[in-house]
Amino acid sequence: MHPTAPAREPLRAGRLLWGIALLLAAPVFAIWMSVTGLLSALAAASITGEASAAVPPLISAGQTLLSAFAFWAMFVSAGAGLVVLILLGVQSIQAARRPLAASGPTFSSVLWGWGLAIPFSTGIGALVGMLFRATADGIGTDLSLDAGPGTGISYDDAVHGLITGSAWLLVAVVGLALAVILTVRYVRARRQNKTNATGRSAG
């Protein structure tokens, strides 16, 4: 008499489609971050190049933030986003046949936390910068006029760098705090499960 095979979990189509969407989004996100970072680097390089007078602190701060954002977007966020989205997609596809997980932090939730801290915060900063580009141009034009004619100072990209960089750093700090909390809880839960399994096998 052959043992009956365990019943397979019903396929959850939503999880499967979500996983496929994440896998497809991974290279798109990496390319978008690379292009955004390259354009930001070019904008940052042109800020002081346009200034024929002494560079004000606002210009210097905007260039510094935009340069840091450009480097992070092109290399760190593009690579990390590619890896994180692929891992999340694979996790979601595998979970389409698995039983529903118990409450508490999972590996996927930890990935989402670190994703928010590293690549996704850069993407959110880029989106905020795009949405407020017209506002940055308006503020920059007013400040450029205040700088006086003939100075050659343009504040547009500097204000854009301040908006983009500030949004990126703010989301990154929130994501980092969330990622650390989820990671600690996940590690503790894994250790507790191992301890419980060891106790049951010893008993």
C-alpha cells in the first residue's frame, strides 16, 4: 500500500503574478536608476561651471547632495535594486504554492525593509525631484535674479538637488530604522524556532 501524496496547496495567482511583475521590474528599475544618476551627475557638474562669481553656500550644498545622489543611484541603488527585486520576485513565486506564513517578520519583509533603506529610497527621491522640478526651477529663477545680473549663477539645479537629496535621505533614514527592527525581530524569531525544535526533538 503506497502512502498517499500530500495535497498540494492551491495556486495563488495573485502571488504568482506579483512575483513575475517584480522580476520584470528589476532590470527596468536598475536602468532607470542608472540613467537618473547619470543625468544628476551631469547636472551637479554644471552647477559651479555656470558660476563666474563666488559660489554661495546654497549652491555648494545643492551640488554636494546632487553629486552624492548621482553616485548612489548609478552604482549602489541600481545594483541593490536589481538584486532585491529579483529576490522578492522569486520569494513571491515560491510562496504561490506555500501555506500562508504565520504572523511576524519574514525574509520577504526584511528584504522590503532593506529595499526601502537602500534602492527604493533613491527611487522615491528621484520621483520627488521630478514632481517638484517646476517648483525648483521657479525658486531657482528667483534666487538667480537676486544674485544680480552678470554673475552667471543659476540656482535651478542646486534647488533641485536639495529637494531630491533631502527626500532621498529622509526616506533612507526611515527605511534603515524599519530594516534594522525587522531584521532583529526576524533573527530572534528564527532562533526561537530553532530552540523550540531542539526542545521537541530532545523530549
